[in-house]
Amino acid sequence: MDELQLRRSVAEILEVSPDELNETAELDSFATYDSTASLSLMVCLSDLSGCNFELRTLQKLRTYGDIVRLMEQGSGNG
């Protein structure tokens, strides 16, 4: 997994600088993190990983670090 590409992609969805995304950055602290961003994130993560992520899996994500760990696992259903 290319973490830099992941960081840039998530930052683009959240409309923030990639520098604002660290391990503990709370997703819901970003004003643009809403249902549309959540769906965009689901598509983005699926495209980057080649895995199909279930919405219920993504609903458990709270921080950027959670996203990184999910992508390292390589499965959206774990």
C-alpha cells in the first residue's frame, strides 16, 4: 500500500491538506466529513486496495489511523 497516495486521496475527499492527516486525526472533526464523503471514501479505498468494502466496515472508522490499518489488512470485511 502506498501510504502517501492514500493520505493524498483521503485529504482530497476531506478537502484538507495531507499534512492535517495524522494517525489520531478524528474523521468527524473535519467539517466536510459527511455521508457524501463517507461514500467517496468507500469508493476510494476500494479502488486503492482492490477490495470491496462494506459500508458497515467503514462506519467503524474513527481516525485516519483506522483507515491506514484497514488498508494494511487488505480486507474490508475483517
